[in-house]
Amino acid sequence: MMTRATCEDADCNEDNTNEGFPGRNRTKLDIQPRMETKKSVRKSSILGVEAVDRGQWSGPFDFLMSMIAYAVGLGNVWRFPYLCFKNGGGSFLVVYAIFFCLGAVPIFIMEVTIGQYLQRGAMEMWNMCPLFKGVGIGNVVIAFMCIAYFCVIISWSIFYMINSLTSTFPWETCDNWWNSVQCITGKENASTLAKVVANLTQIGQHTETSVEQFWERRVLMQTESISDFGGIQWELLGIMLFAWLIVYFALWKGITQARKFVYFCALFPYFLLIVLLARGLTLPGAFTGISFYLTPNMTKLSETTVWKDAGTQVFYSYGVGFGALIALGSHNKFNHNCFRDAFVMCFINGSTSILAGFVVFSILGYMSLIANKDIAEIVKPGVGLAFQAYPEVASNLPLKQLWSFLFFLMITILGLDSQVCMMEGLFTAIEDVFPAVLRKYKKVSLGVTCLIFFVIGIPMVSYVSRLVHIG
């Protein structure tokens, strides 16, 4: 054992780790150089490069809310209910659950964990294994393709939301400037409707509902040929610019500083879903629609289409492969319990899809009753469900302005929060590759990126937008 006498001869004050009273006689001048040395040491990440202050979530639920805002989106509301109905109802849920357990959950947890562990985006994280860096590039390409059109969908939704404030919906009647002689409202009596159909059939034309014509001739203002560009739908262009400004200002200080935006976008759609569900369940015919939604058709399990649709819906709905989950996880503290948050998020996402199905089909059941049609004739895939089927339903609801406005407000918020998080994933991945420029001039580079995507979206609000592939 080293005594105090020998300790004085030895350089105890250098290490400050020996027995006795180490460092007791040290002065401030002795300590100061050590403190300066400690400050000069650079932090290193797991990848062996200098660590960067990426900004961390400040609250215990910030990360969870950001994942909800990102993953719970348009696919839950308009795609899942349609696919569930199309592929046998309850039997589709069985296949969906299989892909959920074997595919979505493991990949979801893996992306979040890798992002948190390496503190890097989708591209630079592959420095741990450069052979697979192409996977990170693929993440960026997928995100790029989705980001390009999401604000277009948001512009459609805001357009409908604004038109929901009128006393008579513009898609209810056939006496507007965009309507043609083929237009029918669907509210004509049987004899009148039969005469109209017979007259149009004789001249080789078919009928179109007022809802369809509003969508095609007023919202999209579509032309028949891609060679006839026609022009720009300026109203949609202005709304799309407004949507991109929201995305920019939500991210310009970093997503970790946008707590209020993230919490609002994550929670408010659930309030709207619950309100719409309560209204839907009180409508006549609601439970007929729900039975169509849930009644299993087990023969569908042998069809490859069911498995394909379930697989694509699971991966699309949970947002894996876009790089956004990696970016969101990279803002966690190193020892954050990301497994808990990931499991909770996966459960919430699946439950939201099922809840949205109840909302949509309770309302479609009512529409089936008043139109005296089978639900299969009313249900439409994708954008048709949101922008054709629901406006037609809303026209027949009491307090129609309120319910239509709330529905399209929900679609708008779901689109915006997913867009913001996808943009964060893309920008983080690129920022990690070019840190010297993009981190120093983040606000400018983010603005330029948003502007580029805005320009890319212009053909999607032109008169030939129908012929531009979206989604």
C-alpha cells in the first residue's frame, strides 16, 4: 500500500485515483490545465467519426408522438378500409396480422434502433457496412417519390375543405359551369333517370354523377390527352404552395423544436376519427356497412392478390423503408427505451387502421341504404374513396357542412404530418452526406429543397394531372 510519504514522491496529483486524500493539495492552477484538456477532446460516434449535435427530443413522449404523426397517415384512412373490403374483410385481417408480426414490427424496430445507436440518417448509417450503402440510397429514392406528390393530395383536401363551407355543396348539383349534359345528381326519380340514361345511350354517351364531374372537371380540370397540356389549376397551385410553406416552417428549426406541431398532428386526427365514428354509428344502415367490412370470406386466403395487398399495405402504412424512422430515432438519447416506443407505435398504427375502417364503412352503409345500392357499387379505391365516395355521402348528412369540413381537415392533417416527417428523413440523410454546407446554411438549403419539390409538383396540378402517376 502506498503511504502518504511515498505518495508525495509519486505523482499522485496526476491521476487523482490513489488511496488517502488524493489531490487534496492541488491548487486551481493544477486543475485548470486538466479541464482545458478535457474540453478539447472531440466526441466520437459509434462509427468512429466526430459526433454532431443533432438536437434531441426534449420530452419523454416527443419521439413516440413523432412516430405517430409520421406513420399514421392517409393509408390508414382511405387505403386500409378499401383493401379490407376488397379482400374478404376478416380474412384480410388475418393475412394483415401475419405480415404485421413477421415483417412490419421487426423492420420498424430495426430502423428506429439503428438510427438511435448510430445517430445518423439513412445514408451515412451504412458506413458501418459500405457494401450495403445502396440500401440507404434506395430509402432516399423512395422518400423522394412520395414527398413529390403528398402536398398535391393535401391541396385537393384543402380545396374540398374550403368548398365544404358553402350552403350548397358545388358537387351536389348539375347547374354549374363545369357540368355537361351527361351529369346526373343521383337524386332524380326513377322515371326521369331512366329517360336521361336512354337518351344518352342512343347518342353513344354515358351518365356521370355530379360528384364525379366536380372531381374531374372542377378540381383537376383534366384534359383527355397528355399532348393537350391545357394549363395549370392555379387554385391548387396556390394551395400547394401554402402546404409547402407549412412544411418548411415546421422544420426550419429542426423537428425536435416543433413539439406543438408534432403533438397536434399526432393527436387531433384521433379526436376527429372518434367524432366521425360516433356520427357514423348513429346513421341508419351503419351496421350493414360494418358487417360488410368485417364479414370474413375465407376462400380469399388462397388468392395471391390478398397476400400481395396485405403485404404492401403493412409496409406502406408503417412507413418502413423511407428513412424517416431512422432519422427520427437518431434524435433519441443513446439509452432511450426505443423498443417500448416502437411496440406501442405498431399497436397504435394497426388499431388506427381498424378504427378508420369502422368510420368509413359505417358511413358507406348509410349511403348504400339511401341510394338503394350494394356497398360494392359505392366503395372506390384510393383517392376515389376520399374525394368521390365521401363527398357524396356528406351531401346526405344532417349538418353536412360540419362533417364534410371535419373529414377533409383530418385528411389534411394526416397528409401534413406524414409529409413533414418524410421530409425530415430525406433532409437528414442528405445533410449527413454534405454536413459542411447543409448544416451551416440549414434554413436556406431546406428552403431550396422544398422549392425543388414544389416545382416537381406543378405537373401534378396541371390539366393533365390525371395522366401523371400519383401514389
